[in-house]
Amino acid sequence: MLSLIIPVYQNEANLDRLLAEAGELRSKLPVAMEAVFVVDGSPDGCLEILRRRLPSAPFPARLISLSRNFGSFSAVAAGLEAGAGDYFAVLAADLQEPPELIVEFCEVLTGGQADVVFGCRTGRADPWLSEFFSRLFWRIYRAFIVPEMPQGGVDVFGCTRQVRDWLLRCPEANTNLIALLFWVGFRRHYATYERRARTEGRSAWTIGKKLRYSLDSIFNFTDLPVRLLLIVGSVGVAFAVLFGIVLVVFKLSGRIPVPGYSAIVLTIVFFGGLASLGLGIVGQYLWLTLQNARRRPNWIVASAENYGVEAGRPAATTEGGSTIL
């Protein structure tokens, strides 16, 4: 069976189309399917609508409601834990990723060709500025953080139960679930698609969330910022020592009759900014360390309902990081 994980947040406008697409998708898959809807503290009526519609849906379903908005990756992880399938796939509720992609995921996984299938964007119907910054970020990320990451990044994926179990054994706070999939390894397959334009509602993916996602994706998987800071700091100290020697020599030889105000100010500003940058980078790593040391759950399940599936907790081999059904 395939467990289809669908995180839901402010998707009230397109739930009808989502349920219809999920119903059609079930008939196209080579195995049975259950849908796991995870309402990530959505402020609209998504939870109530799903409660009304899922009992009559043409597929078995699980409805997980989180106690608040924990973020898309936590919602996906909660759905992975709740799913009881042999295979798992993630589908965005806004349907910008074509549902037909899940069929390809399932065929690859059930055929034993790979353990993880990544959906790779070849194009996207997004505003040009958003597309530009997305391409720039992923180009930098591929160059310095995760070289195996596809050029356009990854939003959806499919995996086997074994990969799911290992993924849930990484209860890291503020992490990037996609980068974790590359970290755990296993056999990979890449399925290409073109991202569709959003047809209903507005995206909840704000600039602030994108920035937070970028920082978490970087600081959780590399010490590059610290190494760059070390290099810049070393060069700055060497320059300061050399500049100090030159100033002393010029002062003793009488070539500097009046101290230079501009040079002093520029030096203070430069090293002051460098020190602030260093504190910010080190502070980010310390914050992530504190978050993981606290061992708070990455999500809290407020309610769990089953429609057409057996009740009870699925056997997920986790080691903390969540509140279990």
C-alpha cells in the first residue's frame, strides 16, 4: 500500500479539487492507497471541511490535526509517522506539483528501481523574481552544501518504508527534510516535472518563511559559514597587524603629523561589522544546538481520525521528536 502524505495549511479554496484528484489518483496506482491529511494548525476551515468530506471519500484516509502551525516539514514528518503503507509519497495540497507524478513515484518504488524518488522541477509557473531567487539559492546550495541536490530543488518525494523509518530517527529541530533524505543515502531516482501555476487561494509561503527555510537548510548541514568567518577573520587580523606596523613605522619617522580620522573610523566600522557578523553566525549554531538539546517534540498531534482504515498506531520505529498517535 502507498501512504499519500498531504500537508494542509490555508488550502480551503482548493480542497474540492484536491479530493477529486486524490480519488482519481487511487485508480491509477498499481497498489492500494491511503491518504494522510495533516492539518498544520491551519486558521481557515480546512479541518472542518475534511471532517465532513473524508467519510464519503473514495479512498481510505487518516486526518491528523496538529496543535498549532509547526511548519511544512514537521507536518510531512507527522504524516509519515502516521502512515501505515509499504511506500510513502508527499503531495502538496495546492496541486502545483502534478498528481501524476505520484504514479511515477509508485511505479519506481514498487518496481525496486530505487528507495527514494525525488520530484525535480524543470520549470515553474511562478513570478520571475521568485523564480530568480529560487534558482540563485539552489545554485549556491548545490555548490557549497549538498552537491547532489537537483538544480531546481525538491518539493515532493516518495520513499520506501525503510527510508521512512530512518528519516524519523533524525528528530532534529528546524531542519530540512529533503536534505536529510540526501544525508541518509539509499538508492535514488529523479522524476522531472514542470510546476503548475497556483489556481486557488494565495500562497502562505511568505518571504519570512523562505528566509527561515534558507537559514535552516544551510546551518543544519554545513559549517561553511563558520569556516568562512574564520578565514575572513584571519585575513582581517593579518591585515590589521600589517597596517599597525606600517603606522608605527610612519609615526616614528614623522610621516604622519596628524592622526587620520577617516582611517580610524573605517577600521572601527569594518571590524565592528565583522564581529557582529561572527556573533550572529555563532549564535545561529548555538541556537540550533539549544533547540536540539531541549528535545522538544517537532510537532504535537491534537487529534487523529481514521476513515475506512484500521484504528491504532502504525508501527513507526522512531526515537523521539514527536507526539505519537
